Amino acid sequence: MNNPTGELIAADESFHHQVTETFATVGNSDPSWTEKVCAMAMARDGSLQIGFGLGKYTNRNVMDGYAALSRGKEQLTVRASRQLVPEPTLTSTGPIHYEVEEPLRVVRFRLEPNDCQPIASGPWPELGLKDEDWM
């Protein structure tokens, strides 16, 4: 199938979508211009859901993110933000990390232990879940 917006390449996994300009600017001065990524996963039996997201607001000099876990009626969420400068290419904020391990094939969201909520990503066996339990 022909993609009218152009071929996907490895750089499409990163936060570097631009126009003919330096990477320090974007092709639009609108403060709401952003690049975002999010991911969701759930246990096959529906007992546990996780969500991650990261947003880069170049014109506001901000990166923000969230990581959430939902189990039954309980929901735990960690949110974090930081200034982009002096590390505009770093895809993490606080305990929330986004990593491209193999472009167009493998990405990883990671939540480190933190003071906000008693959650971190993995190891899932502590929750009684195995890799095959996830959708």
C-alpha cells in the first residue's frame, strides 16, 4: 500500500520531525506544536492495564510524560515534566523514559522507582504476570 505522507524510516521513531530548518526550531511558531508518543498494554484477562506517554513541546521548552497502572478500581499515575534545554534530545523526564532499541521494531517505555507512587515498570513476575499474559 502506498503511503501518501512518505516512507517510514528509522528516524520516525525519534522526536526529530522537522522541516528545512535547524533541529533547534520547528517549522511552526505555534506554542501548542508538539510531538507525542503513547503506548498501552493490558493483561489478557483485563486484570491490569498500563499506559505510558511522552510529549515534546519545542516552542515551550518543555517535555512531559506520564506512566499509569490500573488494577480493578485502583489507578496509580506518575506525571513528570522538565525543561528541554540543555538536553532537547533526551527522551525522558524524571522517572519516565522512552527508548528506541531497534527503529521501527522495538521501543521501550520504562518507569523507575519514584517517590510519587509505589509503582515501577517490571519485573512483571512480581505481579504474577508472564510475558504471554500481555496483549
